[in-house]
Amino acid sequence: MTRNSYPIKTFPTELIFWCLGILGILLIDTESTQHFTLCPIGLLGFEWCPGCGLGRSMKLLIEGNFKASWEMHPLAGLAWIVILLRIFNLIKHLKAKRNYG
């Protein structure tokens, strides 16, 4: 069998990861006071973590609530840019590799 007969095996899993991450961020309820966390620093009992609040801040930014987003985590805009550029590069590489479009 040739390599092209198994396209799912060569599909970049990183692209799926980032797309699901974006979907997860868009589904965050920013009004809720309770939220589930996987943060190891928070689970150890520390009250401050440099990454906590980034997802909710990104959601607030996409909703247009810039002040609340900045107050929650100032790097939300940078995170959006980095993630979207990475997705763009992965799709560009995928298209070049497979000759799509």
C-alpha cells in the first residue's frame, strides 16, 4: 500500500489538538464562578499560577470584553496570535505536502 492510501495516519495530530483547544476556549462559560481545572500548580494548593485564567481571558477577548480580558490575563491576544499562526502554518504545510487546493 502507498502512503496516500492511509491519509488519517499522516494527518497532523497537532492541528487537531489546536482546533479542539480553540473549540474548548469558545465553549468556556466566563460568567461562572466555578470551573474545572487541570492546573498542577492550582491542584497543589498554590493560589497564583502564570497560566491560569488564560483560557477565560482569551474567551473574553473574542467576546470583545477587552478590559476584563486584560485584567484576567494580559497575554490573551498574544496567545490567540500564536495559536492561529500555528494552525495556519500546519494547514499550509498540509496543503503543500498533499497538493490540496
